Amino acid sequence: MTSIGVDASEVKNKKYAVVIKISMSKGDVKVIGSDFILLKVNCNSISDGLDQLRAMSDKKLEYGHVKILLFGEGVAKKDIAMAIDYFMRRPDIQKIAYLGIGKPNAYQLLKFKPKEEAVAGSYFFYTFQQSLKHSPYVYAVTLYDASRRIMTPGLDLTIPVMAFQGKDLQINQIALFDKKQLEVELSSEESKILKMLTSGLYNDTLSLKTSNGVYSVTTEKGKANYKITLSQGKPIVIFSIKLKGGLIERLDDAEVITEDIKNSLAKIAEQQIQKKVYELLIKLREENLDPIGFGLRYRSRHFDHSNDTESWSAFYPELDFKIQVKYKFKEN
Amino acid sequence: MLRVRYYYYLLYLNFVVCIIEFTPKLIYSRRYTSSLSSSLISLIATCLLIMLLEKHMKPFPGQSIAQIMNGTLTHFFQKSLFFCCLVLSYGAGLIFLISYTQIIHRFICPDISFGLLFGVFLFFTVFVSLLDPKSTLFMLEIIVLFQIPVIVIMILLFLLDANIQVDFLVEASSYLLHWPSYQMIAAGAFLFSGYMNRLVFNEHLESSKPMKLLTIVFTVGLLLLLAYYFIPIGYFGLAGIGNDNDIWFTTTNSIRLPHFFIERFLVIFLIMQLGVSLMFVIICWHTSLQFLKQANLFNGGKLKWFWVSFLLVMSFVLWLYMNDSTVRNSLSWLLNIKLLFDIVLVFTIVRCARKRKAVV
């Protein structure tokens, strides 16, 4: 078994629809073993569902190879914490399995069969494994990461959303959760910014308009740091973001790139990114979600823990942000 | 006489086994108050005890514990001390054997019945603990030398893991300023209590230079203590480690081994831990049998086999009556008594040494 999907059931009186993907790989390296079987069952609990599935297969179901756990949008909007807790406490499931939200549901996504994959389900696995540097939009969330984000006050859960774009899969959105359910799905543009703030950014393109013409700029690397300080009794988050620009593409009769143009490009990029970051942070604050972990950071810098969770929940709605962006071009 | 490095192996084995199987649950249960400060204090306290013991064991090179105590303590008092030692080390061994069987049953072979697994391990360990002390120490060396690289790799993986949130670690260490409690100090001291094995293996071990021993024990102990306290917190956060009994196995299940043909670190860790834990049980039971020998109750064929069969039957009967919670409760009892008892034993040795000096 390589993946498990959990959907909200369409049948009345049943809570979940559990889907499993069983690989038919023969263990020969030379032969691509991407054939698979999908089994689906409606049930009231996940353990009940997995038991029923046992009766639908002649094989012994081995959970040790499950690398992907997919949740349908329906389950995510109701309650995902219980399901994650169950998988976390099951000893035979790897805690490094990746999580994803399936749109419209997990079943449709698991049915997806790419032209070529090493083992059924490895498509998802490799996309997530490389997502840190490969994808500009999302960062992978593992099972143990999700569990700690649910347990820890002041750090909220995020899971990448997978959806179909025509016949192909696209993973370019991040869903934000409070401690229990899906609250907001960020747009792909916002997901990019969130990724930059949390895990850093690798190779992303901005299109910038100057008086000399329009340029498309590739940012090779970006990293964000922040600290929380108190100013006049109110906490303020100071972000410092450092970005390194690389190749510049000229668009629409733009002028040849000189040092001056580079400098003005950097300035415009700084302004643009600062604006976007500020908008995202305000949006998160308004939704009262904390995927970056301000609450945790605030708590960890204190020795007196008698009432810090309460004081933080009073602070957060009034939190102010200051963003310093430094954009620099690589010498070449 | 064997070199003093075997003494380090004994200390290391005790630490590595205890931290992983029971004490995490106990230590993390007070993570919001006293556990971090108590663990550090217990390290310092045990270092003092080790130094005291080593310094006063120096006048008795190659002597057994009975020979050391002769002339100072009456035979009755000696025998009752030996009896307490025997019960404590036997109990520790049994509790760890049961708990490790549970872990193997849960993670490796849930299809094999628990009783069969326990029986196989019990049979194996009881008969291996009948080997003579030197062979036991040689076996110990091999197992520890194989285990050390695994621990080093684990610490490196932890340090290089980008998924670790530093804020978790900082948050955990911000609870340092709390008063320590006896229960937590006893739990911490149990981790380092391998030094008591000196009493059993003194006949075969060279005596050490106390200062050198102390620096090594303190630095390695501190490093391991910090590693073992903070690695699970780095993976699960301070709030997330509360309700898991096998926190170390969940942690290693969350460690990814990059660039290796096995992806889960858990597999390697479990196999290594199997060897280490069984070795620990063997050492414990070997110790109890040695104390029997010291009390002159283990000589001759019939008496020996009586004790061995008694050990087997006793373990099996106790296992039948012990469920998860009794195992845990009995462990915390054992810890509380053991620290006090260890202190008493060390001071008995100090008294013996003083008396010997006065006589000479």
C-alpha cells in the first residue's frame, strides 16, 4: 500500500470514505510497476474502514510503505485533527509520510495516473520530497510536523492543496488550518510569499516595471528572519528579508541592463515584496491564524510562563509588522 | 584484569537503555516544571558519587565486594545488603525485558504472540547471564561499539534536519529556572547509575584515575543528556510529547535518512536497540547472580540450577501479573528506592575504606 486517502462520505450516516492505493509492483527494478488498485469503502471511523478494506483484498495490507496521506476537502473543512492523531499513534505508519489536501476529493487524486512513475503513488512522493527547492509555491508537510502544529499553541497547520488543472495535477496553493479545520486557502501568489517567509525561496520570478521598460527578474534565493520586540508595551514583529537576484529578462523593447537599471530594479522589487508581505501578514492576523509561529516565538523568549498563552491571544489581533527587504543582484 | 574502558561501556549502556525505554515518559511528565533542572542536578550528583566511589575503591584492587566488606560489616548485614542489590537489579532487568518485548511486539512482529516472544527472550537472557564476568564484558564491548555510530548518526541527522524548529528547543530550555524535585532527580540518577556495576566487576576491572574518569563521564553525560532531552522536543514540540509512551520510537520514526537505501531511521534504531536492551537485561541479571555468589548461595550444581529455574519461573509468573501500568508504577518505585540505596552503598564502601586504612 503506498497511499491512503480520507474523504468525507457521500453516503448518509457514514463519516468517512477511506481510499487506499495498492501498488502492483513486482519488485523488479527494470520493469516500471505503476499499476495499482484503488479500493474505497464508506465507514464511520478510519480504523473501521481499514479493517473493511482488509476483506476486499487477497493480500496482506502492509502500512509500512505508506508515504502519502491525502485528505479530501470535505474532511479538511470539518475536522482533520482526529485523523492526524490516529495516524500519528499507529505504530506501523511512517511519520515522515507527506500530507496533502485533495481537491475535489482524495479519490479523484489517487485515481490520477501519470504517464510514467516508478511505483504507483511515487509521483506525489517525489513532488513533495523535492518541493523545498523545486516548487515556488508550497513546502511539504510531514505527518509529525502536522501533529506538532496541531498540538502547539501559537503555531498553526498548513497543508499543500492539490487540484486538477485540466488533465494534469497542479500543486500551487497552501491551505491554512486552525487547530482543527481548514479555514482559508491562500492564492498561489500568497502561497509564494508564505513559503518565502517560512522555508525560504529558491528561483522565483517577478515582473517589474521601470521607466526604462519592463523586466522579468529571477530571484535565486530568498530568506526571511524575524524577531518580536516590545515597543511601548505592544509587541511588534520586525521582518528582515534578504533576496538575491540573478538573471534579468528584457521584455517589450526594454533598455540594455546597466548598473543603474539594476539598482532601480532592486528598489522596485523591495517595494513590491514589502507590500505583498505586509498584505499577507495582515490577512493572517485578521483570520487569527499563525502558520509562521509568532506565538511560539513570543513564548519561547520568556522565562515566566504563567499566563503567556492568554496574553499572546490578546496581543495577536493588535500585532504590528515592520518589514525590511534587501534586494541585491548577483555580480556577473 | 581488564582495562578501565569496560567501565565506560557499563556506564554508557546503562544510560542509553534507560533513557530510551521508560524514563522519557517520566521525565517529560514534568517538562513544564522541574525536569530539566533536576536532570542537570542528577548529573552533577552522580558525578560526585562516582568520584567518591572510585576514590575509595582504590585500596581494593581485584577484590570482590564480599572481601571488601569483610572485617567491617557483619555477615548478616552484608547478606542483607546483597539481597537488596539482587532484588533491585533483578527487578530493573525484568521491567526492561517486559517493556522491550512490548516494543518489539508493537513495531516489528505484531503477528507473533507476546508470550512466545517473551519466553524466547527470557530463555536467552537467563542462560547468557550465567556466563562468566569476563565473557559478559567482552560481549558488552562489541555491542556498545556497534551502537555508538548509530547514536552519532542520529545526533548528526538531528542537527542537520531543516524541519527542526529552533523555537521549540528555546522554549523547552526557558523552563530551566524551576526547583528540582526528588522524583525527577531519582529518574535522572537512574540514567547514570551504571557506576554501581563497579561493585560486581571490581575483581576484573583495573581501578581508574578518578579525575580523568570524572571529566569523561561529565562531558559525555552532559552531551548525551542534552541530546536525549532535546531531540524529541525538536521533532514534536514541548506540547506534543506528552501523551506518547514510546516517544523515542516515534521520534526515530520521524527521522528521515537521506542518501541511504533504507529511508526510515527507525528500522536501524530498533535493531540496534534490540541488542543494547537485551545486553542491559543480561548485565542486570548477571549482577544479581553475582550477588548470590557473593552471599555464598550460588555454589555447587544443585543450588545453581535451583536459582536459575527459580529465576525463570519467577520472571514468568511476575510477567503474567504485570500489565502496562503496573510496569510503569513499579519502575517509578524502583527509581526512588534505588537512588537512596546507591547512596547508602557508596557510603558503606567509604566506611570500609576508612576502616582498612586505620587497620593498615
